[in-house]
Amino acid sequence: MRRIPLFERELERTCVQELSDSYGPNRLFMKRDDMIPFSFGGNKARKAAEFYREIMKTDTDIVMTYGSNSSNHCRIIANMAASMGLGCHIISPQENGMVHNNTRLVQKSGAVIETCPVSAVAGTIENRKQAYREQGKRPYFIEGGGHGNPGVEAYVKGYREIEAYEREHSVHFDYIFHASGTGATQAGLVCGQLLSGEQERKIVGISIAREAQRGRSVVEDSIRTYLGERFAQLYQEEQLVFTDAYRSGGYGSYTEEIAETIDFVMQREGIPMDTTYVGKAFHGMLAYLQENKISGRNILFIHTGGCPIFFDRLEESRLDG
Ligand SMILES: *Cc1c(COP(=O)(O)O)cnc(C)c1O
């Protein structure tokens, strides 16, 4: 296995920047996890750094994962496997529609993409693992979205970075907002908060797809698994806020208002946001702040990446004329 020096040590802390005063009566800051310097960055790059360390402890020769081949997760895992000199096998649900930039990047990494109907995913994963083992290969399977303890660990560290920033800059964030999908990012942030004993702020996960009950219970399960025995003592229900009020039609779909917010932030701050995750969550955050009449607070938004999806939308609008 080839080493990836960037992932051998702890990642450098990503920058936090204050945004302009264009967003109402709060101070808004953004933590730029999209700037993590691997494969266009994002929260999947932060998680990949943890999976990398796990894989290096094994004698893996092929990395397997599940997810849409147009996802940020699959792009980063395919890129990481290629960088390590390992094979990569991605199992994707059948989709139709345009070819996305992430899919192109997955293909350029040389990953095998196998598609199957959603209902056949679990069986396909098991069969494929088995088939590799029978060939004498040693597959390492990463759950969709980088779910699992290493993914949670990545954002426990992200939370510690936020605390370090606060100490150095004498600021306290009353709210942390971010796009919540498979839930590992939120589980990590909440675990970070529970472990540090901080109780004065709210971490708000803006669901980009799941409805509240399921989304919340998945995050809670991840927290329970990560904390283990400490769960009963540390966990407090109120510290998990997961809202599905801003899903706008579910995974991948977005409204004209979301597109307008994205264009505004690009013009005003020079920061790109995608329609599936970050733009949708940022727009949702602004609505949440307004609806809850929150003012005079310090708000941190975590930019979780998705840069290639930003360009998907530009291409779509080019095709529209
Ligand atoms: C995957 C992803 C998320 C959601 O992260 P989870 O840990 O799955 O909740 C948010 N933003 C971007 C850009 C992503 O790729």
C-alpha cells in the first residue's frame, strides 16, 4: 500500500471566516471544510483521513463502498484507493439522468462501478465481497457516506478544531449549522460537544433528504455506537437537533430560492455551494434563523464540500441555454 502523507498525521485545522453582514441580525462565520486539500475536499475527505488510517492497519488490497457514483463519498474513496495503489469497487443504485462530474472523477480513478437495483444492494455487496475473498483478495468495505465510527471520529476532531478557534479568537458560537445526510458528521459534532461538556450551544443538522424521525434515530445510533459505555451518562436528547423542514423535495432536488441563495453567496463572498447539500443547508439555516427570530448571535456554518456538484448546476444551466 502506498502512503498518503497528508493523511498520515492529523489534518491541519480548516479556516473559519466571517461572512459579510448580508444575512440579517447575526454574525455569520463559515468553517471551510471544502478546503481540505484532497480531491476537492469536503466532509468526505475528513472522514477518508480516518478510514485511511484504519485501512493502513490491515492488509487490504481492494476498497469497496456503496453509494451513488455521483456522490462526493464515492469520488473521494475512489481517489483515495487509487492514491494508495489499491483497487476500488463501487456498488451503486441504478440511476438515470445526466453524467455528473463526480461520476467522471470516479471513472478517472479507475474504480469499478457496479450498478444494481436498490432492492438488491445488500445482497450484491455480500456476493461481491465473497467473490473477492474466493479469489484470495482482501476487501475492506466502507459503508455508504463514510458511515461508522471513523466517520464520527472525523467530526469529533472537527468539533475540537472549532473549540480551538473559539479560544484563540475569543468568540463563542451559539449555533453550529450543517447539512446532515447519513448523519456521521452530526454524530461527530454532537459527540464532540458531549465529551467536552459544553451545553451552551445548539448544533442544528439541516436534513437534505431524510425525514426527521428516521434521520434523527440514525444520528442517535451513531452517537450510541461511538460513545459506547459513556452514552448513558453523557447523552442528552436536547443536544441533538435535526430538522427536516428544509428538504425541498428530498435528495438532490432544490428550489429556485435555493439557487438564488447560492448565486448570491457566490457573488457576495466568492464561495461556491452545491445544490444537494451545502446550498440547501445554508438556505435552510437562513430560514431557521428567521423563523425562530434569532438575532445578535454568533453563528457557525460548516461548509462540507461538494464542489464538483456546484459545477454540475452550471453545466445544466448551459444546456438550458
Ligand atoms: C455527505 C455530505 C454531507 C452529509 O454528511 P453526513 O455525514 O452524511 O451527514 C454534507 N455535505 C456534503 C457536501 C456531503 O458530501
